[in-house]
Amino acid sequence: MLNFGFNRSGCNRINRLRHALLLLCALSLAACGFHLRGVANVPFESAYIGGSASIMGDLKKSLASNGVKILRNEGDAQVSVELLSESNDKRILSLSGGGKVREYELVYILTYRMRDASTPEWGPEQRVEIRRDFSYDDSQLLAKSFEEARLQNDMRAEVVREVIRRLSATAPRK
């Protein structure tokens, strides 16, 4: 039998120490106020989403998961949102000494406006802009293209969350 210098009482002490550390970590995580992001508290029950932005489907799905009924007729909705424009841009941030690209900046911009059923006028245009930087290496072309696609998807999800936060803050109460 192998003996690494631990007797039974030493192993019991180590196990007790592990359990105490695990309990301490669990208690500190519970005490810090951490909780998973839940659904948004939207103050309206129905919405109309118009426009031609590719993010429209994601926005409709997210609102529907928050209990908002998405209507096809603008006149029946409590809140109308018109997605005016969206743009994706990729800019070079830095070059190496040899003139090769080392970093890119991705920019996603969505412009929209909203109107509640009680007013005939549209509100002012609002703009949501998200930026992400990522390093680039020609020798890892496939991995970097996947990283770029993932960043684009994350930026789209962040824009949807931001639009819902703004709608929740400015929309009329039920």
C-alpha cells in the first residue's frame, strides 16, 4: 500500500478543510447578490415591430418570451417600434510593423423609433451602438472567423437587450 505521508487523521483534516472552503465559496456567492438574468419587466402587453432590420426576428422572439403579444396590425398595439436602419462595420485598429492587421474593431449600430398608442407622433430616433475589439492572426484564419461570427451574434443579442431596456423605461404603463 502506498503511503504519501498522510495518516487517516491528516486525510480527515484535508477533507474537512476542503468542505469548509467549498461552503465558504458557496456562502460568499450567495451573499454577493448574484442572480441569473431573468425576463425583463416590460410595462406593456402588446407590440408591433416594423421595419426591415435583420434583427427584427430576434427582437420579436425576445419580447414574446417576456410575455408581450406581437401583433401584425400597428393600430391594435400598445407600443409600436420601427426599426429604421442597421449597420455592421469592421475597422482596422492596429497594424504590425510589417503592415499586417493585428486588431479589428466590430461596430453594430441600430437606429429605431417608438410610439405608444396614446400619441399619433413617433418619438425621436434612437441609436444603439455596440463595439467589440478582437485580435487577428493570419495563421489562425478559421478560428478568427469563428470568433468574429460569435462576436457579431453577441453584439446583436446585446442590442436586443438594450432596445428592450429602453422600451421598458419609456413605454406607457399597463
